[in-house]
Amino acid sequence: MKRDRTDLYEYSRTKKRGRTLNQFMKQAIELAIQNVQEGGQPFGAVLVKENEVVAKGVNELHHTHDVTGHAEILAIRRAQEKYQTSDLSTFTMYASGFPCPMCLTAMYYAGIKEAYYCQPTEEARKQGISTRDMYQELSKANVDRELTLKELPLEPTEKNPMALWKEQREAAKRV
């Protein structure tokens, strides 16, 4: 079912960006503000299905010391657990800031087709919390990155877990 963009984000024309915030983005921003007031980072996310909020998240690093505890990741985890699926292709993400590479990748893996953000990386950079440098780092060849990645290949006698996974998937299709 093709959704009407006006239903998704209820934007009307304004001078600054040509859009106003809808109820879902306002919730993401409010979550971000609350998180800052509680000592966290300024990121909130709301995951929506059929015009209803189904999961929310804020960056929880300050509570959990988990670097993967970002707002979008947590909203995705909660929705996947709630619906017992990894396919969130019919869901829409609203995030208070432009997603970091990890969160963006998680959205791709979850199959999310639409995501909206409020504050761009330029605004985050002005405030000292940008992920632009990470995007630049990831665009480099492996040998040029700050993180050293070295392959340690399988021994000829070891089972190949990727080949085993493929075999099991193919066997399941035949059943």
C-alpha cells in the first residue's frame, strides 16, 4: 500500500525548511530533550507503524555504558522483540538527529524504507557531537583506517560457519 507523504509527516510549508514538525518528530525531540536533562546525549527516536508509535529510544550510553545503545538501535530492538520479526520494512523511523553509521546500517538491516531526521550533522558538529568524522573514516580503504582490521583465515581443517549457514538455509528451503 502506497502511503501519502502528508499522512507520514504532516508537513506544511515554512520559510526555513519548507516543512513543520509532525507529532512523531516532536516526540523524538522531546525524548532527546528529556535525555539531555537526565545527563544523556541529545538523541531520541520513535518507530512508527500505521501511524502509531510502536517503539521509542534514547541514547542510553550514560546509563548502560553500551556504545550500541543509541536511540534508533533501541527503538529497532524493541519493535523487533515486540513483533518477533527482523523485518521492519513497513515501519518509519523518526530521529531527532541525523543517524550515525551504526544506526543507519541497522535501519538498512531491519528493512526500514523511510526515516526522517530533524537536525543535520552540521548542527551536531556545531554542538560538538557530530558523526561526520565517522562517515569520513568509513569511506576510507581498510588499510587507511584508524582501526586496524587483519584477516585471520580459517585453517583448511576447520568448518566454515558461513558455508554451514548457507547449507542449512538451502536445506530448510527444500523442506
